[in-house]
Amino acid sequence: MLMLTTPAMVPTMAGASVDPAMVGNGALHAYARARMADGDGALGLAVASYREALKQDPARIEIARRSYVQALESGDRLLARQSAALLDRAGALPRDGTLLLIGEALTAKDWASARALTDRMLEEGNFAFLTPIVRSWISLGEGQYAPPVIDGKDRFAALGLRYADEHMALQALARGDLATAAPATRRALAVRSGDGAALRLAFAGQFAARRAKAEALTLLPVGSASFARARADIEKGKGLKAAGAATTPAQGFARLLARLAVDVSSDSSGSALGLRLARIATFADPDGPEIHIVSARLLTAQGHAAGGVAEAGMVPANGWYGALAQAELIDALAAAGDMDGALALARVQAAEPGAEAERQVRLGRLLAQKQDFDGAATAFRAAQAGYEGDQLPWTLLLFEGSALEQGKRWDEARAVLERAAKIAPNEPVILNYLGYAQIERRQNVEAALELLKKASALKPQDASITDSLGWAQFVTGNVDAAVPVLERAAAAAPTDSTINEHLGDALWVAGRRYEARYAWAAASVFAEGDVATRLAAKRKMGMRPEYAAP
């Protein structure tokens, strides 16, 4: 089965049922309205209704709890503080609520409260690994700086060390200690090589503001569109006061939470927590462009595309971080259904001098969604321009090959995919795509079968690859081998129409007619268009040559 994975946009839907016994009469209607809006993903109405319900019945823990979560998702700082205070008095504050309270204390420069809350965070355990870094920021605010010290014997030391160099560098820059900042900066960027663009800008601004122009420029790659504005300003000595403003404890704390939010959200199980952390970070540093960029990304990923658009829009498009924010805006607009707006902006970004490969890839994906596969292939090919032959990422070839194949330019697609397979001969997704595409066309069937066997051996738990192998076995006439493989694929992906149709076809040929119709029925649930018509015919008439799956 052909499959290219893209980031999932899965809305978080809260249940809309309400237990009137939990709510006082005065707050019932507001609470019910809030729950319904919450379930429909209407953040604005939900937060307004929770605010009203909390005002009318502040003693209800359930209202306070839901108000707290909704306030963080929507970015309502006042409601978050109010509901957190009620939950804290009741001993029901979530662990991330302690982080909210720390951020508030740091913003108010209440160092004593910040220290007490950090001690509490340590005792609670969940975020204890942040303690050395938070304490170091507090000491900076107190004027008695002590760098973060992480005990290597601590079982969570590796987590804290992931963030330590970044904050040692920022703290050194805040104190004007460039000798300490320079090596710490390099170590921090090495850790975050994949998502360090905003961090490079932050460090460059700090160095430039302290007249370390050469050090600042070394952090910003020459010829890269995302750094062009910053490089120009630094070279001219313009706009450095704002770009290199001293980092306060509250701002440092916000950066820490934003980094943690990104890391937590890399696992889908932590995506809701990641969004809350990002929102707490915006409360601690409401003017931080990088904080808004992270929030925009996580809001979009959580299905709150309108919120993602709003957060990305809070970063000036013509500023240092503008290009990074515009990239998030493109994704948010697309997720919100404004494909024309997203495409227009993506085209502008991709056309700029020094446009990075990721800009071309973003444009290519949008064009593919609009079924402009020729345009998508051109964009993916443009993304390859900056790489030497032996350094070319195989993913870019896979993207181009996929667009060409979907655009019915198979001969070109096959050549590109075979090139990708030479670069990464043990990459299951390439082997699967190349093998399955040939099986679909009944070309080089035996060789394609071998590709799929190898892909399956490399990634046996992947339902799509398992389906490809089973279907290839069926096409080559080995029905007895195909059926159990396809059954395994269907068990792993019971809602996949393609897999269930393949299974049904194989079961029919194997003489298991009743089970075949059951598989086709399962495939029909999510099928559309010609596929749905074909499945309906098979369920009614049985398997015929003209009804065979492609």
C-alpha cells in the first residue's frame, strides 16, 4: 500500500455530557454551554462560558479543573490564574500548574515565592529535572548568580542536561560573560541541530547587542533566507537593542518551557501537555517571538488551527523571526482550510533568494494536496538544488517520486525512486513505495515482491508494508501465503479501506466467500467515490475481473 506520512492534525474533543448534580443552579447553563463548545472545538465560546461558570460557582472543583485546561488551551492568562488558585487551595492543582505559578512569581520578580515553588516542583517529581536550571535563573534575578549544577548520578540527569548548555549560554550573555557564552552556545546548538533556527537568532541577537559582531554572524548561515534579515541588521548595526535584549529570569523560564513543550509533543501521548506548557511560556514571556512560534505549531498540531493562525500572526513578518513564524502560519492556514492563502504565502517564501529546502517541501506538499502533482514535483526537485549528489536526502527523492507517480508520470517516478533506493537501500518506506507501485502496474512483479519482503523484514509492525507484501503475494498467485499476511495487516489497521479490500479479494479467491464480503463491508465504511462503488458491486455480485482492486 502506497503511503507517505504527514503530521497528523487530530483535534482534541472533550465530552459534552454534563452532570447537573456537580454544578450549582446558577452556573449550570454556563457550564453546559462551555462543555458543548469544548466538545465542538469552539475555544472562544468555551473559555467565555467556563469563565462565567467559575464566577457563579467558584467552589466547584470540576468547573475549576475544566476552566484551567481550557484557559491554557485558549491562552487566557487571567482565567488560568483564577482557576489555578482555586485548584491549589483545594489541593487539586495539576503538576503543570506549579509551573504556571513559578512563571507568575518570576514575572513579578518575587524571588522568595519562586524559590519556594521550585522546591515544591522538586518534591512533586514530574518536572524535578528542571530544578537546577530554574534555580540558576532565580539566582540571576537575585543578583547572586550560581550556574545550574546537574548531578550526573540523578536518574533524570540526561533530561536536565539536554537544556543546560542553552541556559548557561543565555545566562552568560545576560551577564556579559562572552567567554563562557561562546562554547556553551556551540554545545547548545549541537544538541538542537534539527530545530535550532530560532535559537541561532536568539544567540546572535545577544552577541550582537554586546558588540560581538563576528561571533553573532558565525551563528547565521550565509545565503539562508531565514537569516537574511538578521545578518543584514547585524552587519549594519541596526535594530540590535530589541533583538539582543537581556534575558530575564521570566524569559529564560519561558524558553525552558517552550523547549520542553516541543520535546514532549514529539510523542503524541504528550501533545496536550506540550500545548499547556507552551501556553504557560507565553504567559511568562508574552513578547517572545520564539514562544509564539512554538505555540502556533502546537496549536495547529492539536487541531486548533485558528489559534495557530493567531499565534503566528503575533510575530512581525518583517522581523528577525518573521520567516519562521510565516512558515507556521502557512501550516495553520492550510489546516484551517484556507488553502489559497497558505499556497500564496508558501509561493512567496519559496521564491525568496536563498529559500531553504524546507520551504520548497512545504510548497510541494500543499500543491500535492491541491492535486497539482506536476507543480509539487517541481517544488520537491527545487528542494534538492542545494545538495551535492552524495549528500542528497533520500526523503526529497521520495517526495518527488511520489508526486510524479501520482501525476501519472510513472517512468520518471520509477527512475527517481530507484535513485532513492540506491541512496538508502535499507529504508522500508522507499522499498515499499517502489515495490507496491510496480505491483499495482503488474511490472517486474517478482523483483517488486523481493523489495516488499525486504521492507516487511525491516519493519514488520507496519500495517501498510504488511499489506503491500500480502497483496504482492496475491498478485503473484500465492493466495495461501497472502491471506494470513493480509489478515495481519487488517488486524493492525481495521479502518483502512485499501487493506480490507485487499483482504476481501484474497479471501474470495481462497473460497472464503462470507468472510470476503465481511472484509469488503469493513472497507466500505471509509471508502469514497469509485472505490465505494466498486466495493458495493463486489458485496452484491461477488468478485469479478472488472471489480478487482488495483
